[in-house]
Amino acid sequence: MEPLKLLLLDNDPVTLDFLQDQFRRNNDEIHVCEQPSGLVQFFGKDLPDVVILAREWSENSLETLDLLKREWEELPVIFVSRNGSVPDVVQVMKKGARDYFLKPLAETGIEKSILQAAKDSKLLRKVNQLQEVHERRGQFDGLIGVSYTMQRIYRMIESVARGDATVMITGESGVGKELVAQAVHRRSLRRKNPFVAVNCANIPASLLESELFGHEKGAFTGAVSRRAGMFERANHGTIFLDEVGETSPNMQVRLLRVLESGEMIRVGGVETLRVDVRVVAATNRNLVEAVRAGSFRQDLYYRLKGVSLYLPPLRERKDDIPLLVKAFIRRYCLEMNKELLKIAPSALKLLMDYDWPGNVRELENVIERALVIGRSKEIVTDDLPFSRKDLGAAEMPKSLKLMEKMHIKRILEETHWNISKTARLLEVDRQTLYNKIAKYTIEKES
């Protein structure tokens, strides 16, 4: 076993002598903090594997326990005391202590508990390190997702960004098409030049031509001066044409010309201007059907469809929901100047079961709303705008193994992955629980 690092919060020399006698293995470390005022010096340093806290160490050792769990949430704390009662033990365990032993420790078998706690602590630390790697892998230039689909999209963005071909991004509303367009721009050779986004559906057809290509003074009522359009502003950069499928036939002709020749004329003007712009377009419409119906030009469709990127709806990549939820909680807690909250396992389960017709944008709005109306230190089901009843009855798993896996995972989530508590609730020993976690590849969600 790897060397242990123990932190003893006690001023009892008998306890220290006992622990030093028991842990004389190579490189084991026992750090002693005899006074509460000295505890702060240990924060911010390398984590100990186990903390041993004596009730007599401070006037209110339960407050110390709370402090330890806030600072080192998943670190095992073993409580020791000269005296103890059943209510006292229950209270301490509810506060998050892993075990409780009465002095003299030589008669308690605490050594075995310390070794097992250290083993669990090291394992959990490795799991958290892997989780951090997992999360970093799920972050890509503003996009979030660890699913196979999103990893494939990240690779495609890297490949597409190197060239200068037009890009067509398709997918339902709210899936993050503009974020993909921004990622393509930021990873391209044009990244130091402008990125200009235009939502073609939000601008009246009568004004869209002026917005895109600009106008000369007097070109129409209200045109009191010359104005550069979006294509001019995006010169040497990237223009993102969102909902390009909503453009009028006349606008489609103008877009085709600038794509083919790089030339354009301002509204009311006669001078031909040249622009060097990469076009990234997006739509939630099926443009193939629009071409067949005659509402979208076939030649423009093929010009825009240099490279195609399809963003799937959130309901088809639900593995990304926990990471998205964590990112949105972090973002809005920071904006609202709130303490970083968590989400209750039952609330996360509800989010996972919902089909998200509004996709990532809807999920973001739901999390923001929950943080505004919530009153506890975590997001709970009552903070969500839908309930289990709204989703309908979930289908019962047909596999006994799957049922066992789901049950173990639910208890782990309810105890916040406290292995000892979970093992007690499941009425198995810790080793059996670890074996089942490994067997079913149960992973801690962020």
C-alpha cells in the first residue's frame, strides 16, 4: 500500500504515541495539530488521507467537523472521544464523520478503520482526477459535451477550421449552432479578424438586404448617411448567417453572387465592392426539401454546403447533460454572486429523463430559473418547471443486473458517494460494494 498521510487533531500524547506505534511503515506521515488556531495552516496544502478528530480538541468539535467537511468535502474524518453516548455517535455520523471510536484507542481496532479509510480516500481521489480529465475533455471552445457525437464534432471543427470552405451547420433550434460557428472562426487563420453574426429570421426581409450589404445615403427613407453592411464589417473574417433558410428569393440571389465572386453592391449604390469573407451558415430547416419545394435555390444550397456539420438534439446525447448542468450552475452562480451550488440526484435524474424540445438553450434557462427561485444549498426537484408526473411512468428495467446497478447508483448519489454509508444501507461490506462499482462501471457524475 502507498504511504499514508494522517492528520491528528488532538493534544493527547497517548493517542499520538499509539498511532506512531501502529504506523511505523516506510514513509508514513502523521501530522499533529494540537490547537484549533493552527488548523488553518493545513488548508491549501496536500490533502491528508485521513483526519482523526478528538472531541476534546476544541470547545465545539462539531463545528470543527463542519469546517473540515466544507474544506475537504470527501475526506474521511474519524471521530475519537474519551466519553460517548448513542445520541452523540448518531449526531457525529450525521455530520459526516466516517467512524467513531472511544479512547483508549488501543482497545478499539481503529487501525483497520484508518487503513480502509485511507484506501477509500486514495481511490476516490483517483476517481476525481479521472473525472477532472473527463470534464476537460468535454470542454471545447465554448462547447460542452463528452458524448461520442460531440467528440466527433470537435474533431470535425478542428479539420474544417484549417481551410476556408463555406460551412453549413444544421440542427434544431437551441442546439448551439452559433457556438460551433464561433469555434470554427477561433480556430481558423481568420481568428484575429471580425466574427459577425446575423440572424436572418429576426430581421424583416425589407431590411435584411441593407443589414447585410449596407446602403448609400438617400437609398431609402431614413438613410441619412452611408452605412457599411455586415459583409463589409466581416471583411477578412467570418460572417455567420443564422437561419439562412428563411431568406427571400431576392436575397438568395444576392447571397449567391457574393459567394461566387466575392463582390457586392450597397443598397442604392453603383460601386462594386470586393470582400474577403468566410461564410458559415446555419438552419433548422430541411433545405433539401426546401429546394424540392422551390423555396430555396439549389445553386445557393450547394454553395453553402461546402462542409456540413449536423448538431444532434440534446435528447440524443443525454450523457452530456450532467456536464452541461455543472457548467451552467457555475456560470450563473458566478453571475449572481452566489455560493457554488450542487444539484440533488433526484433533480438531475428528472433532467436526464426529460426530452428537451428546446435543447441546450432550454436546459440553460431551466438551470438559471432554478438558481433564481431556489432557496436551499442545492437544486431540488421543486425548483424545476416540470415534475415526474409530467414525464410519464418510466419503463421498469427488465434486467435484474440493470436494476441492481441502478439501485446501487441511486444510493451512492443519495449519500454523495460516501462508501461506508452506502455499504451500510445496502447491507454489504465495503469491498463488496467496490467490486460491484467496478463490475457495473458505475461512475460518479459531476
